[in-house]
Amino acid sequence: MFTAIEVENFRNFEALRMEGFQRVNLFAGRNSVGKTALLEALFLLCGAENAEIPVRLNGLRGAQSTEAPLHLLRTILWDPLFHDLAGDKPATLSAVEKGDGQHIVELRVRTRSGVVVPLDTSTLAAPDVRSGLDGEHYLEMSVKRPNVHTVTFEIAASASGLQIKPPPSAPAFLTVFLTGRRRLTTQEDVQRFGRMEVLKAPYDPVPALQILEPRLKLLKTISTGGAASMLYADVGLERLLPLYLVGDGVGLLASILFAIADSPHGTVLIDEVESGFHYSVVEKVWSAIAATADRFDVQIFATTHSFECIRAAHAAFGARPSYDLGFYRLDWSNGSSKKIEVVSYDREALDASIKADLEVR
């Protein structure tokens, strides 16, 4: 479990340090201040051994394709990872794990002379006389784990795809990133619940999902003859319903609970955690998340724009034997978009701020 993180020259952050992380951690702040970027930094720290992750971050942001002329690949793929697009300076991510030392990931854009030009020139996205003039840019990613030698990956993009040396390996932590663009009952949800069924995992998500749909009795994965299975729910009707028809909130909470249960001793990152939930049930949703995270020894990092979500989290954790919620507000220092600062709230400070109706979002 991470207790602190330090970020330099990554995305929105020129330099940022946060400490005092708990079992569950909630980040608030204005649009574009860096909440999602902070989750991305944590995602990289947890899973850097899968060297595809720096490229996959674009997909998590909603990018559908990275097709581009070869001479623009650095501009599209690598420079946006760095503060102010400064890919000429290294980006460093480090985190302290409780009882296990420090984890460090360093990113650099490198250039080597000469380029790889495909023999089939029809595969070039848009032929351009500038292609190849400035050499081949690639991302170098160094990963240092406690008591393990440093591994350095080279990630190069070409018209034929990604070239990664050495090949990706198993990540240090089981980690799931649920984005703010998450869809209902994806194949990942089906696979996660299916693994629980196969392993006869002693965990039943139905009681937690009954917060939103009291009629729910049973969940099952069923193949209807196509290539993929689906999640079905028994809500007391003559036949089972696809889970996505039971309600958006049920599907979204199921995604969160399945991700936690499928990542024992790992990390789950949730962007815009309040999305899809009516304010009247958010406190119970937080209670379900907290109980499941405890059960599977999972650390949670989440973002929100919602005061109701913050207040509900505070109430839910206040009712638990241990108040293991960390709350942090990111904001621009002195109104400048050049530097971001973070204010952490302990239980007493958050309680006083909520009662005084102070701005904490």
C-alpha cells in the first residue's frame, strides 16, 4: 500500500508531493487541475512493467487512434506525457510503499539517428517530405522496484505498431483503472465476475448491489451463443435480465466491486467515482466500496467533482471502526496554472469544512 507519491515533469505537474495515503483516497479539484493525471501517474507506477501503458494512457483519455505521419508520432505519443510538453526533460514518478521501500519510474524521450521506413509505403499514414528528417524518437522508461535491479524499456512507434524492448512483463501490482468514460457491463466486468465464479470465490456482490436494486437475487455469466458471454441478473421476473437493463447505477457499482475483488492486494483507480449514482445512495455506495477494499486488501484512489460525494464518503468512513479515508484537494497555486498545490484534510478538518459549507471540491 502506497503511503506517498512524488511527481516531477509529468502531465500537469511540474513538481508535486502527496503523503499520508490511506486505504481509500479521494482527490477533488477544479477541471483540468490534474486529478486524472494523478491517477495516470499511479497507474504507471503500479504497472510500468507492462510497457504498453504509456501509450494506453491516450486511449484512457478517449483517443481512438494514434495513426499519424512518422515525424509527428513524438508530438502525439510522447510529448503529452511531460509537463508543458517538455519531453527533453525526464519525468520522474516515485512512490513509497508501506514496509517495502520506494518505487521509481523515469520517462525520457530519446532520439537515435536513422529511421525505420516501411517497404510498403502505402502503410504511411500521410507521406510527407519531412518524414525521417529528425531521426527516430522513442520513449525510454526505467523501472526501479525495491530489492530488484532497474529494468529499462525502449518503446518505439512506427507505421507497423509498437516495438518494445525488452518484452513487457507481469506488473508489480494488480491494478485496474476505471475511467470517467467507463461503459456499463463491459467484457472486462464479465471476465472478472467469471473468474470469481470459476474460483468459487467466497464473495457475493449481490448484497451490496441491493443498495440500488433491492429485488436483485442472483448474478450469472451466460453465453447466449455469440462469441462473448454476458452478465445476467435475477430480479424476480419470469426470466433473467441482462445486467445493463437493471439500471446504470447497478452496472457501475458492479464494475467497481468486480475490479476490487479481482485485484487482491492491489490497487483500483476510479475517475469520477460519483458518476451514475443518485446522491441519496452515495453514502451506502462508499460503505460497500470500503468494505470490499478491506476484504481484498485493495488500495483505492478516486476522483470527484461532487460535494455530495465528499460528504457521503466522510459520513460512511466516520461510521466505520477505522476512519481510513484520505481526502486531498488539488488547486493552482496563487491562481497560476503553472504550479499545482495540494491541501490534505484529516478527519477533523474535513468535518469542520463540511459543517461550515466551505469549498472543498
